[in-house]
Amino acid sequence: MLSLTAPGTPYPPCPAPFNMARYVLAAGRATPDKIALQIVRASGSARWSYARLIAAVRGTGTGLLRLGLAPGARVLLRLGNSVDFPIAYLGALAAGLVPVPSSTQLTVPEITRIAHEISPALVLAGDGVALPDHAAPVVALSALRAMHELPPCDWHMGDPDRAGYIIYTSGSGGSPRAVVHAHRAIWARRMMWDGWYGLTPEDRMLHAGAFNWTYTLGTGLMDPWAIGATALIPEAGAPLGLMLKRFDATIFAAVPGVYRQMLKDGRKLDLPRLRHGLSAGEKLPDFTRDAWRDATGREIYEALGMSECSTYVSSSPARPAPAGSAGYPQQGRCLAILDPDGQPVPKGEAGVLAIHRSDPGLMLGYLTQTGRDLLLQGDWFVTGDRAQMAGDGALSFLGRDDDMMNAGGFRVSPLEVERALADCPGITDIACTEVTIREGVSVIAAFYTAPEALPEEALHTHAATRLARYKQPRLFRHCTTLPRNANGKLSRRALRDAFEAAS
């Protein structure tokens, strides 16, 4: 049998005309007094009802349109970890604009490159966030918040396939790539409700990430709101175990590193309302899963995904993953494991995981190379993730088919980091790779050649002026030479293997 899954019953098509923000808030319009969002703190919480949230979103849409923006115009979000981020994001979508979220960790050169690529009509700026060197007008946070009180905008309805939002991911070519998603992408996320979350309208989902992270934005906010549940977002530094118990969280979502931090003291966690946890962003180590089960009596369900299609393989309460696997394709997905010729391999054999072009959650394309036909191998979008499929359809993740690194849930290209550090005074050659420093913990490491070892403080300072914090190497190692293959190509894998063998 081939490593190929058919979606079975065709996935219901996205309604048309359609607006992503209207869809996300539709369940809340039926329950206006229900709490949509609680920002939880050790000292209490701030609450947003669905009525208040919807009014703020539609008021923001009105405010943006009053600035003269036309449907389809791009709006660059430079907003921090606050509720202003999702309100501005949905407000832009409501008005037919195209929001472009960006990490506040990006430096001025990084965000300037992005601005010149997307040509935003407007920049929404939080206090103290690096802004691009670009001609687009800037709206400060105080003016953005004042828009909440404006009359509601009309929902901009249209083709579900039109551009909805743009997110950035590092590509294997070494530069961040702008991924263009259609409004219908949110409709495809319904596959996750049963295929990963086990989500119901009665749930209270606490996501450990910041408001302005795409993992939080989708799993922690958009999906709970679309089904009419309550989203809980902790204030930075809030004790998560206490927050889960005090605010009656029923589902908890985080990256593996957060679970590790919560478990490091070895204490039991009393979480009577919690049904289960969710994990994504990087591989969840088995020992972390086992330790969480021992500390809480609850399971963690994992998902595999990417910026170009969000998650598509997962375990769930209804269908737990067999030992050693990542889970199953979500109902409605059509996936395959391909050989180098683009043909499905037999089950049990390794290959590259691919998504069929018909998937409703697949991106429209990259901004600089739009049109999915340019990105496909036949009818398949090739993810770069190596995997194999068992006889029952369960998928095991075998790593990347390239040198991409994972930094706390963010994929980072080694080429981007190497370019940023190559002009550091004294460095003659450099290579970056992800290395494991202890079980379940990996970091970005930079290996460089130079006449003599350079001061680490100077190396870290140089990196900080050119790279967002999550892209900066945590380790620097001076080498006499860097390993290369017979064709002279740099071997990052050899560097990683040598480092880990010596550790």
C-alpha cells in the first residue's frame, strides 16, 4: 500500500462570499455577554466579552478605512504582547485590508527589509517597537485604541480565495519569506477542532504564548473564538500552573520548552479542570510527555505543521498517536510521502511529506512567487519534512530534509544567521546549525574560523544588532576549519554530529 491518504468525504467548501473576521466572531455574536478573552494575572484578570471584542474590532476597521486605505492594502503590525494585536489584526481583515503580523524582536534592518518587500500602506506601532525605515505612515498605539469606540465598519465580503493575511517564515534560501494566505485558511482550521484540540464551545483554552505570536493567534485566539469558547492568555511572567488552576482552564497549549519549565522542580500539579495539553512548534520529547502525565495525570496531544499550511498532522483525544509517531492526518487532509521523483512511497518507507494542492488551508503562494503552480511538484506541495507512514496511516516525523533550525518554535534558516554574522570583524568563515546541549534542549550554535578566538561578548553584541533575539546563536565555537564535502559544500550536519559526540 502506498503512503497516501485520501480525504474521504470531501471537506465542506468555504462559504462565499466570506470574510475571515466575520467568521471568527460569528459564534460570539450569538453569545454577546460571554467572556471571549481573559488576560490572566497572579493578581486578577482583565475580561473582554464577545460584545466588547466585536465592537473594538469593527471600530478599528472603521478607523483604518477613515485613513483612506482601500481594500487589499497591506497593514504592517508592529504591536507588542497585548490585546491590541488581535484586535488590529481582525479589524484590518474586517475592513478588507491585509494585515502582516511581525515579531517585535525584529531589528530595524530586519523589519525594513520586510517593509520594502510588502510596501505597506500603514504601520501600526506599539510603544518602543523597532520601526522600519519606510515612507508608510505610522499609527501610534493611543490612536489605534481610540478607534475601538468608532461606529462599526461593514464586513468586507468577497471571494474566500482572495488574499487575507501575510505571515513571514524563514525559507531554506536564507531570507524570510512572505506567505500569503487566503481568507478561507481560517475555514480549513476547523479540521483541528476534532483532529487535534478536542475543542468545544464550553472550553477555556489557556495558551502560554504572547498575543503577537502566530501560534497563539491561531490556536489560542482565532480557533476558540470561532467555536464560541473562552481564550485565556497569561500576563508575561505569570505562574502558569497557578493560572491553569485558578482560572479553570480546560485545555492548555504551549511549546515543549514551556512544559519543561513547569516540570523542572518535579512537583505534582493539581489541575482538576484541565482535560489535556497541546504541543506544537517543535518535537515534544517523550520524557517531557511522560513527566507531564506523571505530574498531572493528563495527556499532551502534539501537532505537526508549518506557516504555509498551519497544522495538518496531529494526535487528539479521539485518536491518540501510537508510540513513536506524531499522529494522523486530520480528517479532510490529503497527504503523501514522496520519493525524489515525486511519487508516493510504499507505507513503512521514508520520504518527504507533501500536501495536495486541493487542501483548503494551503497558502496562495509566497509574495515574491505567487501562484501555487510555481511551488508544486506535480499536484503536491513538498514540505521539506521527512516522515514515514505506518500501515494504519500514523506518521512518524524524521526531521528536516534541509538544514533549517528550530528556535523555540520558530524555524530559522542557517543562511540568514550566517549572512548576518559573516562581516563580524575577525571572522573568516562561519556556519550555523542547531545542536542538542542536553536531552530535549537544543540551541542555535555558530562555528567560525578566525586567526584567534574572538571575545564572546563582542560576537553576541554583533548578532544583537542584526538579528531578532530568537535567531541569535546561544553558542559560539572557534574552529581551525569548517567541514566540507567532496564538492566543497559546507556540511552543517558534520559540525552538529561532532559537537554532540564531544558533549
